[in-house]
Amino acid sequence: MPARRKVRLEVVGDDGDRLTVILEGRVTREKIMQLADLVDLYGGGAAERVPAVENKLTRLARLIEKRFPYTDFTSRDVAEAYEIEYGEKLSLSTASTYLSRLAERGFLERAGGMLNNIRYKLLRARAEEIEGGA
């Protein structure tokens, strides 16, 4: 039986708030990414107080806000834009997975039925929110 792993992540913000997360058991890359996604969702206003670890999902959302605020796009469009913006390759499967997650969370609107014809669009309310903050 493999040894149980224990990973402890602790972040202390400038205002003294402490965030501690302990993962115990089989710690995989996927679980770490799920944790990062949870921090993104939970963060809200707390993100201003605690320095956030930027992950691909966060970068992708920011990229969509910047490059596709009013136009629709595909996972291929996003993967290409990601590579140009960040100098890192983003596979089509990863782009598709993250776009699906963003659609499930109400960040994007998803249209099209067939696998190769799926298009996304930043939700209008979200785009207006961005425009008002600029």
C-alpha cells in the first residue's frame, strides 16, 4: 500500500488573514487544479486581500475578457490566442475542458451541438460588467 501524502498550503494576506488548505491521500495534478478552481470561485473579494495563484483557468478567463468580449469563439481560437498571449501551448482538449467549466459557471454561453461546432461567447452581462470597470 503506497504511503499517504499530505500537502499543506498556507497563505497569509497583508491584512493577516490566513488561508490554510490540507490535502491528504492521493494528491494528483487534477486535484490541485480543482483546488485552484475552488479558490477562484471562493475568492471573490478575498482575491484582493490574498495574492492568488494564477492558473490556466484564471488566465483563460482573463484572456477571453480581453480578446473576445463581444465575439463568439471556438476552443481552437482560444488555444491559439492563449499561446500568443502567454507563450505557452494550451492543448485543444484542455481549452475545451476549461471552456466547458466556464460555461457551467455562467461565465460563458455555449452554442452548437456537434463536437467540432461548439462556439462560446462571453455572457453579455459579464462583458458589460467589464466595460463599466474599465
